[in-house]
Amino acid sequence: MTMFSATIPRMASMIERRLLVTYSLDPDTALGLLPAGLAPQIVAGRAVAGVCLIRLGAMRPVWFTPAVGHRSVNAAHRIAVHWNGPDGSRTGVYIPRRHTGSRLARVVGGRLIPGVHTPARVRFRDTAGGLDVTVKASDVDVRVTARSSDDTAFRSRLFADLDEASDFFRKDAVGWSPTRAGGLEGLTLSTNAWRVHPAHVTALHSSFFEALPAGTARFDHALLMRDVPARWTRAAEPAPTDARPAMLDR
């Protein structure tokens, strides 16, 4: 790791698989999960939360060739948020917990690149037209089985159609997560090849959401991404201040 400077400004990767499992969440419950400076985005009267299950290939500094990249499997619980930025209201996600099966990701996360990761056993298994994913860690247990479905089969209580859901998640490119010192650090995802497809979930368990008060978290839908090139950069803007904005109704 001595080849790297104190931080790596830009990383490149291939999102081989990304399953975004979305829950609608009671707004007050969501607010209680957020640090000062962040408030939930509200859609159809509910906060938007979920778990991002992702397999990354060819993860490397942008100046390296893909052949020397690293592969990792990761999970991130997230809540759609907004905050008061230097130029007005900004939107993104808050990630209270990141988990990974990669030792390298745990070493560099929160040091060379933003994002502290907790160790977990993460398994991605491709099935006929879908995915079977499990995450087991000391503080979380996730199991999801899903298969690809036709775009016209998209169903959600939060979004009117697939395009509306896709646009909502694409705009929230900045993810804030706790630092090792207790502050917030941001990581920005960018791609010129964004595309999502509906996924039909046939089995789902998330200890994170099931531990919340009964009825406050409801599964809404899932989206699947395959083979999308992406870049990751440290957020250019300062972390949100302690002043909490009002909830943002989309």
C-alpha cells in the first residue's frame, strides 16, 4: 500500500452486480436513525431506505488498468436524505453500516478512500436470471433471493413507474457514512451507463429493518444492475452541519 498517497482521489470499478432492495420507512423512525444535519426525503408520505448489495470488479485507482483491479462483495444499509449544502438543499443517502467480505476494503475504507467497512461473510450467487445474496456479520443478517423481471412488471407504492424510481436513485450520487472519528465522510458514485431493471424478490430477510418497531418498515421493490462501469470520488462538498433541515417531501 506504500504506492498510494494519504488518500486516493478517484477509483474506477465495474459494478458486476448491484441489487438495491428498497423499503418504505416511517418518517419519524427514519429521522431517529440519522445524525444531526441530515433529514429524510419523503416520497408518498414515507421515507425511502434499503440495503444495497453489490459485487465490484476491477476496483482500482483510475490510473491503473482493470487487469490489476480488486474484486469485492459488499452490503450497505442506506436512507435517502437531504441536507443544507453551500448552494442550497442537496440530496443523497446516509449509510449507517457498510459490510464487506474483502479484507483489503476493510483496510483502505475510511483511510485511503471514504467508507469504513465492518467484516462480514458476503455471498453472491448468480441464479437463472437473478441473484441469491447472503450477508452475515456480528451486527447484521441479510438474505435475499431475486430474479430479473420485465420492465413492465415494476410495482411500487413509492414510485409511479420504473423511470421515476430510476431517476430518484440516480440523483442521489453522494453517500455519507460515519468516519472512524465519529464525523461524516462522503463518497460520490458516477457513471455514464446507468441502467436498472426490476427484480422480483422471492425471499427476503433483513435483521436491520426487522429490528425496527413493528409496521415502521415495509418492503417496497428491488432493482438490479449488471455490468455498469463506475467511478468513485471523495465528496467535493463539506459534510453536513449540525443544523437539521426540515423533512423534504418529494
